[in-house]
Amino acid sequence: MRGVAQDDPAVKEDQTGSVGTADPPFSLPAFKNRPGRRSSGSMMTDPSGTSSRKRSLPADNGDRGGPLPARRPGRPGADRHIAALVLARGGSKGIPLKNIKMLAGVPLIGWVLRAAVDSEMFDSVWVSTDHDEIEKVAKSWGAKVHRRSPQVSRDSSSSLETIQEFVQLNPEVDVICHIQATSPCLHPFHIKEALEMILLEGFDSVFSVVRRHQFRWEEVKKGTGKLTRPFNLDPVNRPRRQDWSGELCENGSFYFGTRELIKSEGCLQGRKVCYYEMLPEYSVDIDVDIDWPVAEQRVLRYGYFGRVTPEVVQLMFCNVSGCLTEGRIFLSVIGEEMVSVNTRDITGIRMLQKEDVEVLLLASREDPITKSLCEKLAKNTGCEVMEVGEEPLNDLKQVVEQKKLEWKDVAYMGNDKADVNCLNLAGLSAVPADAPVVAINAAKYTCHKVGGMGAVREFAEHILLQKHKAKSQMKQDRIDNSSF
């Protein structure tokens, strides 16, 4: 969690564009959560700060040139231009290029961009960066790019300075929604509900918080002889957790504010202020490399994977060359052709088959895999091996239709440019870690493993995890429905 001093324009930006300060967490009046969603609270301040999918937006090609997109007619506040802005500076000191490092098969920045686009609340979605590679990834996820100036790209630059530059360059924007790249468990419903506080309830600024049950003590430096003291408890009457509502702390997911507030007050939290409470499971904030494996497990369980419901996957297409194998064919001294298949990948295929997911292996007519090798693969894996042409989609769409499925029911694993259409179309799609960039950009999941070395097993586990996650949600929905 990062706190932000109220109405403080000098908050510094960290390497990912986050806002932060060393101030302790603040306390707001207690309230109860609406199950599974959020609660909100508000406070007034006067001008002095005293308390009182990878999907592109319509007509958005990721370029800065030309007028901003038209306002969304069906959304509350349709007469105002709402822009999402993700700050992603390239000069990360802790983790090099952290914003585009793969997290659970998706570039870190991709998680929040997917949620922003799928919320359908924004007229434009932007990434502010000074780095070419981050710009490429941002555009591939449907964002426009604000190429920030050197003046706001320094280590000492604050988030507010970059946002003010963006506001100055885009005078049509009325509400700026600063979403932090380091919050990969953000969902579209978080964005929608928080933004409606500005559009429907008239707040000037909204920021995300999480409820913490932590007792805080004053820091004492050695040698001063000073004694520590508690900030938020009476040790004599120490409360039980269930008897204490806790405190609200900023979780760093987002800060929404009006253009007028940012320009006139020079802050992201001011005037009529409201907080949006997120549940702890969604409050993931990555600061250092040691957070990465923990965040990855959290994202796999609580992250937003897009509009397509993953539990309906009934069929998986998997390329032999480059996915199931490493793409090489070995020749024995007697001229016999051989390929190497990892036993972990075979196990992954059998795991899918056990869960009633049919697996079809694909051999391109362009690959020199003989009929005898295909027969051996079919025997060893228990899968049919299908030959496809230069454009696999032309052959596979007939298979999908014959089985009376839709592409949202299909998982696809490819590894090259020829697979791009299928990777984009499938409900779940993946490529090995060594796939070319054009395939990685089209896939919904990028494996840690390379082709022929466990990538198929990894994708199989990902499919089954999403299936389990969806089934759990369906079960919870049935419980919720039965309560009424």
C-alpha cells in the first residue's frame, strides 16, 4: 500500500508510475462491505485541503494523431470525455522494465489495460511512457500512447507532474482515471463502480483503499532514549480482530479525478473526496522482485482474464512443431526420423483428457513431419493428429463447426505468425516462451517454458485452473441466488 498526503502535489513517482509517501495510513469512519464488491465513504475538503481484452477501443489504433474518440452515448456522464491513464516509465531501478515483465503469462501492464478496456467506461485508454518497448506493448493491448517529455521522465518526477502534462496536451479530457500498472487484480467492476461515484454522485475525486487490521507504533531511532507509543490502539484495552473494524489504507490501484481539480488544486485527492474500498484479495501491489511469485499466484486466482468464461473449454488445438516438440527433427544413422517429446507435456495432455477436454494435435503441411511420426505421436498421446495448411484457421473452423462448438469453447496453442488468427479467436490461447513477438502479442497467455520443454503441460494446468476457478464462481453464484 502507498499513502498519498492530502492535496500534496509533490508526491514522487516510483519506477512504475505509482504515487507514494512515507505517511502512515489514515483512518476513516467504519462501514460494512457489500459482499464481494466494495463500500465507499466520502469527505469534503475546501481548496486549502482542510477536511470538511486485448481489445482496442472503437476508432483507436494506438496512435496519438488526430482527434480523441467520440464520447460513449450509453454511459453515465456521456457528455464528458473519460480517459484512463496508466503511467509506465521505463527506468525501473528495482526490476528492469517491470511494467512489461510477464506475470502469469501476461505483461504486467496488460492486466490493467484489459480491465480498463473491458469496463467500457472510457472514451480513451492511454499509457504514458518514455520507452519504445513499453509503447509497443501498450499499443498491442489497445492503448493510445502519451510519449512523456524528458522533464517528467526523471527519477525525481512525480506522478502528478506527468498527469498535469497529459491534461495540458489533451484539453478534451474531462475526467482522468489514473490506474497503476502494479495492480494486476483490478477488475472492470471496480473501475465502473468507482467511476460512477464521479459521474452519478458528483464527487471530484475517488481513490481505492483496502481495510487493514494492523496495529501501528511510532518509530524510534536508536540512541535517542525515546520510547515508542501506539498510534491506533490502547494496549490496556487491546481489541480482538473481530471487535475492530480496522483502518482504511490506500492500496495504490487507482486515483480518479476531474480535470478542474487537477488543474486548479494541483492534486488528485481534493474537494469532494470519496474512497472506494476493494477486498483484500484484489489488493495486489508489486514493489520488488520478491513480490513477483506471490503476485503471480494471487493473479491466477483473482485476476481478470477477460469476458470469455473459461470453464466452457471443450477442445484444445496444439501445434506439434514448436509446442509439443522443440521444432527439431533428428535423423538416425539409418535415416530414420525422430522427434523429442517431453513426458511432462504428455502428462499435461492426459490431464486435459481426464477432464473431458479433447486434444487435437496439429501438423503443418509445411513441416517435414512424416506420416509415420504422426502415427507414433497419436499412439503415444492418445490424440488425433490433424494436418493443417498455411492458414490453420481455414481448416480448423470446419472442425469447430462440426463439433457444434464456438471459438470461446476452444483453447489454442501455437508458436508463430501463422497461428495469430487462431490465437486471437480462441477463448484461451497460449504460446511457448520462445515464440516470436507477433505470436506473443496475439496470445492470451505466454508460458514460462519453451516449446518441447513443458510448455504444453504449463498451458494445460492454466486451462484447468481457470476451469476450477469458474466452477467455484458458479457454485458461489448459486449460493448467492439461493439466499434470496
